[in-house]
Amino acid sequence: MRKIIVTTTLSLDGVMQGPGGPKEDTSGDFKYGGWAGSFGDDVFNEEFAKELAPSDYLLGYKTYQIFAGYWPQHAEYWPGIGEGMKYVVSDRPTDLGWKNTQLITGDDIAGQIKKIKESEGADLQVWGSSQLVQLLLQNDLVDEIWLKIVPVTLGKGKRLFGEGTLPVAFKMIQSVVTPNGVTMNRYARNGDIKLSTIEI
């Protein structure tokens, strides 16, 4: 079975919107696009490069449009992204001109994704795609979460964990802190939450 891996950049207060540039995602009158750009360093770049290993991708409509408009012309910076399968979740007509792309639409999106997850193939990375991430979390379809936590607070914007997130447990499988203070953590799904009393 394939794993579904959510990889995202996150502010301290949980915002995932527009970390890469001012025009990346201005929806909701978001004015802080590019908030993560000044925190890069050699350690960050080395760890981030590991996330660009060949994979398949599960993307929402907006993220797919951004990727398809940029990466085919810059594939030397992300080897293999053009060859990986791109599954695009959309409820609207979508130009799927980028090779190796398949549309997921219609009824029971979560069920369709589960069938893909159970099929043979590479793991599925989810980049951006905030609405899709909410759907995956609400249906317990996320196997790993790779977070790059940047030491800023933004106050508003799209958040990684919405009200429909299920109460489940994760375990940390890797953690790196960069010189500029970005915490790069990888978490794997780890059963149910275990309740107990803290003894003082």
C-alpha cells in the first residue's frame, strides 16, 4: 500500500498559506505571501532536497495549476517531478496538459483516493492543497506529515488543521533544527490517542 505524505511549510500559529512568494496565494486578502523565504540556509536546503526525491503527487486544483505553470520549464531543479504521476482533485473543468496527470472528480472523492492509495505505485506526496489536506485528515488517509515550522506568527490565513481533523496519534520519526530556526519534523501515523492523567 502506498503512503500519503502531507508536506508543508507552517507558521507557529498553524498557517500554511503562501509561504513561497507574494503572489503564490492571495485568496482571502492574504497579505503575507513569502513569509518563509528569508529563513533558508544550507541545512534547510539540504533537508528540503530530500523531499524532492521521485514520487507521485496528490494535488488540489490551485496547487496543480501553480505546479503545471512552473515545473515543466524548471524540471532541472526537481528531478523526476515530470515523470511522477499527478492525481488532481477538482470539481471544475481542469486542463490536464501536463503529462502523467489524472483527474479525480465526482462523488466519493475520499473513496477514490483510498483506492489509489491501495494500488501499486510510489508514495503520494501532497504539496499545498489546503482543502484537499482537510479532506484527507477528516478521512484518516494521512500516513505521514512533514512539517517545516517557521518561527513567525501570521494571525490569519489557511491553516493546516481544520475543525474536522480527527483525534489520532502520530510519532516523530525525524527532526532537524536549522541555523535560522526552522524546525523540520517528520511524523508518522501511530494509532489512536491514549488518554492518561499527568501525575504531579
